[in-house]
Amino acid sequence: MAGLENIIAWNNWFPFDSDKPLIIAGPCSAESEEQVMQTARELAKISQIKVFRSGIWKPRTRPGNFEGVGEKGLKWLQKVKAETGLLTAVEVAYPDHIKACLDYGIDILWIGARTTANPFSVQELATALKGVDIPVLVKNPVNPDLSLWIGAIERMYKAGIRKLAAVHRGFFPFENTSLRNIPKWELVIELKRTFPNLNIFTDPSHIAGNREFIQEISQKALDLNMNGLMIESHISPDTAKSDAQQQITPARLAEMLDDLTFRQANGLSVKVQSVLEQYREQIDSIDNQMLELLAQRMDIVSKIGEYKCENNITILQLRRWESIIQTRSRLGESLGLDEDFVIKLLQLVHKESIQKQSQIMESLHKCKGFNLKK
């Protein structure tokens, strides 16, 4: 189970006739039959869109806000599928939701970020899905906890779900940002590295929180070889009962999809592949050199740690650390490197250096001035 070896790729879930990433679109919430049908009819005109998504149950942070129309909205989605041919996708949070969706012929289920964060809830859903052959999408948890995300995916897989994919919708920011949720692409890349055959879609609407940034985030996702996009689209976004600012009209979505660049991930020509391999060999050589130099640096760090211990000197030398930050930042800038990147790299190396010297201090009994065993 560890590798999720038997997962089925999204383009084998249904008879899709497309070699491009999957595009899922629809309103944050189903609000009325008219709103759902008008939106669906316009989205169906966009050839790239294969799946119509809509929230039916919408528990909010605080009671009293619009919490979805409930089961009657599933009838509207039945009508969407019958009239437009679009497949339908709905978020589920309780086993009763799953039963209702199956009764109404919903094609794809997804598990929301707040549900993913609760293993008890995920397990209830997994148990309810045993023996059911339906695609399931698992959104990342609200907080950047990769193990929690993986755990939810594994619970679905253990329940027998093989048409399984992840949805990257960003993570709660602990500081003020221009985005509603920070992407933390490095976590998504690590999930892809851990499970290479797991399809991952990006939800740029929830990452952005503002329609102004949706196209930029969508392009970034495609450039990182994500397998598709889940985008919120509403026939009249400004009047939407939930998440109005992050929804776009079907017409704007059509323009955006035309403007996006869909790059090749596989099937490259021999010439292109050959050039890439040459560049990659250069990177491999540089990486090897960097690691060798880092190992040499850590050897010197160890010697410094021993010397500090023998001479009763504290590990942290603040002036030295400030000097390193200033001089290396200037050097990095002169070499065309981003200052923030250089500082983060230095902080990571410094953290490891401090830890290594601390271990030396603890292991050498000859340290003067104090006894670590007391």
C-alpha cells in the first residue's frame, strides 16, 4: 500500500478524449436551479471543461451564513449532467452525503480541507466508501501537514478506492498575504515525489481568494506538471452567496484557459530530450560539488565546536552570524541570486552547524566551566 501502486490515473476514470490536464469548474455553491443551470450551460461551451463542480453542503466557520441548499441541489446536478453531458463533482463530509450522492448519480466525490484534517471523519468516509467504485479527490488539510494529507489518501486507498487523486488548495497563512491560502508548492512536489503515480490537481480559486490571481496560480500549477485545475465559476460572481471574490464568470474562464500555456511533460522529441539531459548532467555535477563542499564545511564546523568546547566559548557568536548574513547576501546579489533565497539557505546551514556544535559540546567531557551531566 505504501506506494499506492494500483491507483488509476484520471484519464482512465471516464472515456475522456483529451491529452491535456483535467479542468473541473463550477460555482462554489449551488444556490438555485436557475443559477446552476445557467452556469453549467455556459461552461459546457468550453471544450476543455469536463466536470461540473458545486458545493451542496457548505458548513461555514460561523452559523447563520449560507450553508448550502442540501440534497435538493443534487437534483439540479442530475439535470446538469442530462442536459450538458458534463460530469458532476460534489464535496462530502458525512457518510449520509456519500449515500445521497450515489443515489443521485454524482460522478466524483471530493473531501474538503477541514475534513481531511480530522482522521476520524476521513475514516468514517473511507468505511462508507468500501466496495464503491467512484473517483475520490482528497484536498490538502488546512495546515501544512503533509503526513495528515498522505494519511487521508492512504485511508481511501485502504478502503479500496483506486480512482484516487489529490487536490492542492493551499494552506492557511499565519501571516497577512495577498493570497487567501499560501501555495507551499514544495509540499505538493514532495507529495508527487512520494507517490509518482498519484494525480494532483490544483484549486487556484482557494489559493487566490481573489479572482485577480487565479490565472497566475493556474499557470504556475501547469508549469509544475499538475494534472489539472479545479476552478470556481459562477454566472454572476459578485452576487454569489459564498466566496464571491474568488469566482469568475464562464466567459472569463474561457479567456483564461485560452491564455494558459499547456506544456509538455512526456513524449518529448529526441532532440529536446537530449538538450535537457545535457543541462541536467551539468546540474548533477554542480549538486555533487555543493554536497562535497557542504561536507567539508561541516568538518570545519566540528573542529570549531571542539575548539570552543576546549576554551569555554559559547556556540552562538552573534557578530559572526550577522557578518555572514551581510557579506553572503551582498555576494549572492552580485551573482544574481535572490536575497531571500540566500538568507533562507544560510539559515538552514547555520541551524545544522549549531546543532552539530551542540552535539560536540554534549559529548566532550573536557568542556570547562560547566558539567552537562548535572
